[in-house]
Amino acid sequence: MDEALLIAAWSSEESQPFGGWDFGYIRRRYSEEKPPWSYEDLAREVLRGAHSALDLGTGGGEVLARLADAFPGCMVATEAYPPNWRVARDRLRPAGASVVAYAADETSSALPFRDSSFDVVLDRHEAYDAREVARALAPDGVFLTQQVDGRSHADLLGWFGTEPHWPNVTVERLAADLVREGLAIELARSWWGSISFFDVGALVYYLKAIPWEVPHFSVDRFTSELLGLQRRLDETGVLRFDEGLFVIRAHKPR
């Protein structure tokens, strides 16, 4: 395929809609290695016996919905992005969960809940305020979070002249933050694997879906960089980049 046809194909990928947190459109065109733990299994374990739970940054509610069989009597989720909030509301309401608009990175990050409101707080790949999590947790409550290591994708970002934006998001720092707020760490585990793309168009779609990775990303703006990635793909057969994950489970003493 000549360059003009490649660029036209990438521009088409750039214009594809994205909603919730669903990468199904490129499901067979990219892959992510899985860590040695299952976040969903860990979440089910901490939900067992809880009376109330909160899921921070639920996206479109895709992951939380798969835990519906373990929902406590009171299940609440938060989401900041309005289109995702509507998707999550419609997905989770039949399972008995409510969705509240809340963004952890706003100037005021106070959770809109009373002290000691939840037996469990879940967080999968969402920013959070450790002090607010500790405040919202009931005594003997559990906080479970899985995060993308802030140093991830450095090799990908380097192609576009940038670097990881949150290199201090590590298991060590986030665990220390929780300890400072009085929580006891029960589990803190990190892992490094890779994310792979089998065509450049899939990477274009991915970067448009998560615009914080490469600010102001567009095919027009980064045509030469994308062509360079295409040449690498032609040589290697896959575009593979480093990705780290970590999981923390913390307990609030009585």
C-alpha cells in the first residue's frame, strides 16, 4: 500500500467513534499481556460480605458489570466523562448500581459521600485521592486498586517526542500514600509486560481513544512518525511496547 492510501486509512481510523472503555473495534488488531493476578477475582473476594461498595472511575461500567453477581446491597460508581457516565448508568442500573458524576483530578477532589460510607472501595485505572479514599472507607473496610505504572509506554511515547507524564505513579509511592492515611497494606504487587499492535491503524485508534498519552495527537500532525512506525511494523511484524501494572489492597483498621 502506498503512503497516500496508508494515510487515508489511518485518517478513517482516527474518525471512528469510541465510547465507554470498549476497545472491541480493534479487538483482533492489538493485544495486552495479562498480569499474574486477576483484578476481577480480587474484586469479587473483597466484595464478599460487604454491605456497601464504591467503584471509582467506572468508565462505561464494563468491568464493574461483570461483577454484578457479587454486588452488595448498596453499589455506587463514579465517572467523570459525561458520555461514559451515560453509558455506565444504562449498563449498571439494571444490576442495581447507581452512577455519580465525579472527577478525582478537579481542583476539589472531595468525594461526594459521607465519612465511613463504604465497606469496599474499588479503583481500576483511575486517579484517586488517598485521603478521600481513607475517609470514605468504613472501619475494617478494604480498598482495592489496579493501576497502570506511570512509566509505561515510554518507548511508544518516544516516537512522538514525548515521555511518560506521571512517572511517579508507582506501587511504592501509592502504597506509601495510603499508609500515611492510616491504611494497612495487605497486597502490593507490580508486573511488567507489553502491549502489541498488529497494524498502525489500530494504534491510531488507540491513541485517539486515550488522548492524554500523546497530547494533540492526529494523523496530520504525526504523519512522518506514523510512517516510521509502519516501516518498523514491516520489518518486525508487530509494534510492541512496554506496559506495567500494579495492584494494591489496603485495609482500614477498626
